[in-house]
Amino acid sequence: PNPDALQELYGGIREVAPDLGTLHLDNMNPVTITDYPEASKEAIEIIAEHNTPGDTAAFGLESADPVVQEQNNLLVTAEECLEAVRIVNEAGGWRPAENRLPKLLPGINLVHGLQGERPETYDHNRRFLRQVYDEGLMLRRINIRQVMAFAGTEMGDTGADIAKEHKAQFQDYKKAVREQVDNPMLQRVAPPGTVLPNVHLEYHQDGKTFGRQLGTYPLLVGIPGERELGRAIDVAIVDHGYRSVTGVPYPLDVNAASMDELTTIPGVSSGRAGDIVVSRPYESVAEVDEVAEVDLSRFATVGDAEVDVTRTFEPSGRAD
């Protein structure tokens, strides 16, 4: 790692584009981080001071099974990858504001169907992911894929035979990871009330509008109602799927909000949403809280009030 070069690069970018909306990287080598922990930590701190929230450093662990690692000449062990996850969380996992995504988190890539894969491989991978979660660490995303074999490669002869042999186990394992790790991890990374600025609205489906921020691994956000596509709005997260979230426009004007929007907010049942609607208009969010008996301050406003959630870049403005 070369922290001085990164400072020159990232600092230079911010000098010419101080209000840059998105500054993300794509991946990091976990072995480099564990081989040079102090220099890597300094480099990651520099990146996190200058980037924009939601940045992701993907790690190519591929498999936590030592047998698979050996037979496929994989360069990082599960222990090394875990230590790299710790370092990135420590150096980059802070939030610029309480209601924003962490600045820089690791992601984990896992590949199945590699040579040497066995039933125990799935246990190794599950244990690794569970250890990350149980230590209170954060992963921005977990990418689980099956191998693609190409002629002329070491997997060329084996092809997809291993993946086909383990297909049923793979499906059960993937479902378990989504339910037991992905969903609670997403709630940890982006709890209710987290604000995603500038979500670009892309398509409609099942009465909802879906969109994403610009970034290397942006969250998919579902918003109640069909909204005009091709524009960007700020969104507050209200609920979580396995790899996507539900949100409402931020700040949500309770004097104009639909029933569908209100009922997506945690703690607001259809009955409470009805009470909110029939008691409109309101002059303050506190009035709404009294009617709904739910704290809506993380999500709502009244009337035409606007809240600026755009962060002006301040290199010294780290919020621990």
C-alpha cells in the first residue's frame, strides 16, 4: 500500500470536485491488508475520508474451505480474510452522520463448484460468515455465485459437474445465508431511518418504484407507488429484504403521504395510518407522533419543509 499516493489521488480529486456526488472503488486484496496492516489501515483511512458513503471493497475469498483453497491455488485463507474485514471495519466503517451509510465496508465473494468442493465446504463458508456477524462486524454485501468453466482453464475438464452434483445443497445453503446473515447484516449496515440521497428511479413493478444510487454496489430500493422515472429523490429506509430495502421519500410529508407510504414506516399499522390521515393537517411532527403513538422524526416532516441531506465534503469532519 502507498498511503502517500492515495492521499495525492483522493485529495486531488476532492480539490477539483469538492461536491462530487459519488466516489467509490471496486475491490481490495485482503492478503495485502493482512501482510501490511498498518500501511493498509492508513490507506483505508485516507480513502474513507475522501470517498462518499456506501463505498464497498470486495474481497475475493471464494471459499473458506482449506481443501478448496489448496486445490484451486486460492491466495487468501479464511483467517486472513476475517482479519482484513476487521481492519476495514475499524478504518472505514464509520458514518459521516448518524443517518447515513458507513463510508467504506468490505464485501465477500464466494464461488461454488470449485475443485475439491465437498459437503463440508458449505459449513466452512457458513461458519465464516456467521463469525463475521457475531463479532459485530459489517459487510456491505455477500456475493454467492457458481463457477463458470472455460476451455483451457484448470476448471475446463471438471466443468460444472461439481456444481450440478451439489445443486440441492447449494440452494439450501444460499437460502440459509440470505435469511440468517444477509438480512440481519443489512439491518446492521442500514438501520431504519438511514437516508440514501439521490436514489435514481429506474422501473416500476407491483405498484412500487425501484431505484438505486450511483455507486459500485448500490442498494436496490423499493418505494411505494409509481413515481416518475428518470429522476432522483432522497429516500429513508424503513424495512429490509435479503439484499434490498424498502424506503419512503425523505423527508416524508405526512400531510400528503399515502396510506401505503405511512404503513411502511416501522410501528405504523393500517389503523394508525388511518388515524394520521383523518387528523390532517399537522403543524409539526410532534403532533403526528401523538396521534400515531410512534416516533416519526427519522422519516417525516409536515407541509413543505425540506431537509438538506447533502453532505458537504469536510476532510476533518469524521463522525466516530
